[in-house]
Amino acid sequence: MEPEIIAEAQTWLVNNQGLLIEYGVNIAAALITLLIGYLAANLISNGVERVMKARNLDATVTHFVGSVLKYALLVFVVIAALGRVGVQTASFVAIIGAAGLAIGLALQGSLSNFAAGFLLIIFRPIKAGEFIEVAGTSGSVQSVQLFTTTLTSPDNKMVVVPNSAILNGNIVNYSRMDTRRVDMTFGIGYGSDLRKAKQLLERLVSEEPRILKDQAATIAVGALADSSVNIVVRPWVKTADYWGVWFDFHEKVKLAFDAEGIEIPFPQMALHMQKQVA
């Protein structure tokens, strides 16, 4: 029996020599595809991570994005290798597509926050330590994560804001610019000396060391209100000095107006009583 089996095997090998060579070439090509694809996936993902690190992006996000990109490329490499050896890959692609669609629908809100967080980290409209106003709240940025951003409010409360709410609304960043304008309004009575009040405000502006002298401050009548003449004072200061100048300047104006006899009007009600004659 053994010689007959060997003879049949030899005959089969001779008759199917071309098919075996084809299969061998395909398997070799698939292995080469896997090897080159693996190296390319590592090279591309590492390159993306280096670029993100060069832009000082968060290390967690950098590693996460690199890993997702690497495994996504490896999936395509494996599908390509299977197709090279004759495996029908259409079903695999359909399954992956259906799974991706199902996951996307189930995690729609989370994916929206993730995409928004990724864009916030890439374009960096906000950074840790900056004071911002977003999504109806304000505070100092503690961290920008993949799905949420953590703020600390001025009264030391932690506020966690979904990234999609930040990106879909207006972002007011109070810390990004080096200087800010302090907009203040002071009302004086109609009977007070307007020129004297303006000169007094100009003196107070010139005496305040934190007010920048290279940018002219605006001191002008802003409105003739019902019970007061409103004078706007708009000096420029360094961003870090904004609130210090705001609070101190208001106190100085009150004390100076009192010393110079300039009236600061306040709402009053006159009550007239009429005696009825029986």
C-alpha cells in the first residue's frame, strides 16, 4: 500500500504543482503584507505621537490616539492579508462596519464629547490655569480630559463641563491676552462740577501704578441718566491686575469724591402726605 500511496501523492503533486506554487506565493505575500503592515502601523502611530508630544499635548491623549490609530491600521492590514490568500473579506468588512455603527449609536453622546475633547486639545482654545467662561459657567481650568473639562469656580467649587457643551457654545477666555481694559462707570449729580470730576478721575488714573501708561485711558461722559451724569473710565491693565485695579479704583473714587464734595447720587423716593379736611 505504501508505494501506491506515495505514487498517488507524487502524481497529485505533479498535477497540482501550479496550484501549490500559487498558494505558496499567496501565503508568502500575505506574510510579507502582515510584516510590512505591522511595521508601517508602528511607524505611523509613533510618528503621530511624536507630533502630538511636540505640540505639548496631554500624554494620556497622545498615547490613546496613537494606540487607536495603530490598531485601526492593523485591522486593515489583517483584512488585506486574508484577502491575499483568497479569503472573502467582504463579510469581515460588513461585520466591522455594523459593529462600528452600533457602537457609534450607543455611544453617540460620549463620542461627541470625545471628538470635542480631541479638538480642544489639538487647537487649545483653553489651557490649564486660564480663567474662562463656557456653557453658562466660569472658572479656572484645572484639566482638559477626553470627555470633560474640569473648572474651579471663584468660590472654590469643582465644575465638570462636557466637552461638547464647550465646543458648541461661545468660549470666553479672560486669561489668554496679556492686557485687558477695565470698564468702569461713575455717576455724579447734575449739580456737581463735571470738569472737576473728570480732572479728579484723570489724576487718579495717572497715580495708579498698575494702569498701563502706554495705552491711553478713556474718560468721557457716557450717558445723561435720569438722576446722574455717568462718566466712563476705561484704562488698560495687565490681565493679572484686572480685579485689583477694579476694586481699589472704586474705593479711591468714592473717597476722592467725598473729599472734593462731588455728589454720588443714589435712588431716592419723595413721599408727599396730604391731610384730608373733614
